[in-house]
Amino acid sequence: MSLDQRTLIVTQISAAVACNALAALRLAVSEAIKVGLSPEEIKEVVALAKEIQQQPISHVSHLTDQLLREPKKTTHEHSAHCGCGCHHA
């Protein structure tokens, strides 16, 4: 996957805010300014990341597990003539 520089920097800012990584945030904001993001855009990215960060991490873990769970196999209805060999008496 290839991201353009602007998207990459916005992602770096978001990640730094989410991790409360101040050194990384300083670097990402400096890069954002160099590539032409306005202070308002940077503040908006930080605000969105802070808002998302307010959600409990357990919710993130639960949703991730739920989204990555393999689909359940359909249950097989056993009958005397289904041929599966797993007949119930």
C-alpha cells in the first residue's frame, strides 16, 4: 500500500496523539507544516484523534476481535439420510 505524503503525515499525527507520544507528535507536526498543512488542519487532526482516544481501549479490542472473527460455519442438520456419519440415536 502506498500513501501520499499528506495522508502519511496525518496518520503520524493521529498515531502520536493516540499514543501520547510527544516527541513523535512534534516531528509529525513539523513535517505537516513543511508540506503545507495549515495550522487549522493540524488542529482538526489532533482534535479528532483526541476525541477517538477518549473511547475505552476495551471497546477497540472487542470491535477488532469481532471484525476479524472468521464467519461461523452453517450448522448441519442431521437426518437419517444425510450421509455424514454423525447420526444421533
